[in-house]
Amino acid sequence: MASEVVAKRSKLESVGGECKCHGKLPDDRFNKLRDVIDEYKDKSGSLIPVLHEAQQLFGCLPEDVQEFVAKGLGVPESEVYGVATFYSLFSLKPKGKWTISVCLGTACYVKGAANCLEALKKELGTDIGGTSEDGLFTLEGVRCVGACALAPVVVIGDTVYAKVKPEDIKRILAEHVEAHSTEAHAS
């Protein structure tokens, strides 16, 4: 078994991929990404679709994946990093099953959004841009969700929670998990 893992890891490294399993498990996602790169390699504007496919495979775009894409497409790593950090579609860190967006627009802020954000940070054990330890939630602050009459607003996935108070946060999270527990992992 150990020799099989070493052989698979050697094959993986021969195509430029490196997994984070420390040799314990092969990571065939790099082989799949190699196929995607080969499909797009000679096409103009291929970087964004390749990064999109890479994020679908890995859940985010960590440094080793960016290096692999750069080598495969023959572009500088700085270009890959620039695109990956410019577009909000891409993430360098794994995201949770659901994204929580706290509206920090003027109406929401005046009506207590900052207090709701602090309650969420405390409850989730993370800051803006972070993901809860259980992998369920990623916390984001957004400028406006266009629901000023419902301020303050918290959006979890596609669900809008209106007139939220800090003391509502624990209940909202529990209700959301219960109501959506059968959903597939969102990217």
C-alpha cells in the first residue's frame, strides 16, 4: 500500500502537482486540472475559465494550485495571483457551506449592523473573510444589499433575514442550518 501511494505521488509530482496530504493520500485533482489546462492552453483568455475549474476542484485557489496553473498555461505566477485576487468570484482560502453577508450600508449600519456583525464574529469564532471552524459559514461584510427598509439585514446563502438584532444571531444560525441541512456544499 505504501509503495502504491509513493508511486502515485511520484506520478502526481511528474505533472507538476503537489498535494497537501504529506504523502498519505494521492491527490488526483491535479490530474483533472491538467486535463482542463490542456483543453484551454492555446485559447485566448483561458486563465479565468481554468481558475474557475480549479476552484471547482479544490474549493479555493491556494498557492500550489496557482503555481500549477501558471506553469501549465505558461503565464507568470504574478498574473495568476493578480486575477485570483482581483475577481471576487475567486477565493484563496476555503469557504464555508454558506456565506453570511452582513449589510454595512448606511441604513443597516445606523440601525445596528455593526453589533450584529460583532455577534456573528463571536458566535462563529472568526472575523470578516474567515470561515467557522466547522466549515459551515464564511463571514463577509458587504456595502449594501438593497433592502434598506429591512435594516439591519443579514443574508445567509439566498435567505434574507430582516431587522436582525444581535440576540437573534444564535437562533438564526441554528434555524438556517436546520432548514438547509440537506443542501449540497456550495462553492
